[in-house]
Amino acid sequence: MSHISIRQKNVTSFELTVLAASAIVLLILVCASLLRPATQDPGTIVAEAIEIPAPDTEESYDVSETVMLSKSVDDEEADEGLISINNVPEEEKIVPAYNITVFDSEKTLYTSDRVNVRTGAGTEFDKVAVLNRGAQVTALGVTDNGWTQVVYDGTAAYIKSDYLQEKAVPVASSYVFAGDSRTVQMNQAVGKSGSVWVAQVGEGYDFFVNTAIPTIDASAANGTAIIINFGVNDLHNVDKYIKKVNSKIDSWTSKGATVYYAAVLPVSDYPTITNADIEAFNSKLQSGLDSRVCYLDGYTFLQNNGFSTNDGLHYDYDTYRSLYAYYMSKISV
């Protein structure tokens, strides 16, 4: 009996040892599972992968920025002031699509005004040149959005069809400029020695009658363009200028000359002259001159496009060159 009791006690101790060992192993496995790092969870790995930037992110392009680089301002648009691409609606930034109808044979056309030449049929395309009034071009075809394909510098380019015509535009063969200090400085700025310049600083009506008109009389001929620009120094003499020019128009046009009176140009904070006075002079001049006298509205041109002046009355050379180009774009005979 005692022997049996001792054997049962030994067996129970062994089993308890095995069970305890098993429990410890199981506890270790459970703890290990609970302590596993969260970064090993497959679901979390997927979430992290979504946050990784796409490989071609640096190669993507902003279409609006690309179009902005090709946007520029036309001269015909600039007459109404500067245009900011940032203010242009998105739909206007899209480069237009167009179709070209090719002529059976090339055509010779002429520019009816100063106009831009562009790389494509639209103002969104780059400007490659500016042609003055009367320039001859070779036309290859027309687009369905109002442009003409022409040859420029050996390659295809485009001009707005509204600025082209089949009839040649007469261009002056000689020029006579008569005026005051602004005419003197324009001559210095453009350096056109081939033209006749009769001008003097600070002068007005008396100089026009006694010096300028005799020079004009001697120079006027078939194809001559006469450009007169007096008045800023004596705005009160507007009626005298009108009467004198109208008295000479028959003589000058009978020789084949074309007469232009250029508007008195704007000032900027000048102490003795106001733009209101200048506008009154220009308005009366326009209404009073003979219909055969052409009016060059440089006043509006400068007001719309801007000008630079150091003393409020005279301009820098860039302004004079711009004004001269405007005159040339409007002059024909």
C-alpha cells in the first residue's frame, strides 16, 4: 500500500512538470504574437505604398504654364493697352485648331496696315516679325479661322486676313517733316537723313509760315508725304494753322503730294500746358482741316501705348521711334 502511494506521487509530479512546461511555451508564443511590430501588418503596408509619389511626377507638365509661354501681345491689341495673360480666361489660353485651304497657285498680297507675322494662325502663336503698311507678301492659302498662310523668310507663317489686300498700297517716295522741338528730337531718334526735316525748338506758327512752308513748297512732288506737327507751343493759334494749311492744300496736292497733320502730342504734369487744352486743339483741328488733309492721331496712340518723358513735354528716343513707326504705318500716297 505504501509502495503504490509513492508511485502515484512520482507520476503526478512528472505530469505537472510537463504541463507547466507546455503552459510556459504557450505563454511565450502568445506574448510574441501580441508584441509583433505594427509595421508588419499587410494592411498598413498598402497604406504606406499609396503615399509614395508616382515615378513620373517630376515629368508631368502644367498645360496652363506651357500656353502662357507662347502668349504675347499683338500691336493691334496693344493699341488698347497692355494685356496680362493672368487675366485671360482659361478658354482663351487654348491654342486654336484650324484647317488650311491651299491656293491652286501662289498669290501676291499687300498689307493694308502695320501687322504681325506669326508662327501659327492665332494670336496665341509666337510673333516672328512686324510688317509695315504696303509690304508685299506671297500667300499660300487661307485658314478657316480668318488667317492667311504666307511665306516669310523661306518658311510658312501667318497674317490676319483682314490686314491683307490684292491691290498694291501706294507708298511715299519722299517725306517732309515740319514741326517744333518734338520733330527735332524725332529726327535725332530715327536718324532718317534721306527725308527733309524742317523743325526748330520752341517755334510755332510764324516759323511754319516763314520757314517751313517755303521748304515744303520746294520739296513737294509726286509721291511726297508732308507731315506737319505744330501747335504745342501756341495752342491758341489753332484757327491760323487750319486756315493756312487749307490755303496750301490745292498747291501741294496738285504736285502729287499727300498732306498729313499730326496731332499735338500729350504732356505729363507740364506746368503751362494741359492735355485738356491739347485735346481741344486737336478736336478743332480735325473738324476744321480740309478733307484732303489726313490726320495722324499720335495723341491717342501714345495715350494708349504709354510714353516716357523727363520734363513732361519731350520724350525719350524709344517713344519717338515708336511714334515714327506709327506714322509710317499710316502714311500712303
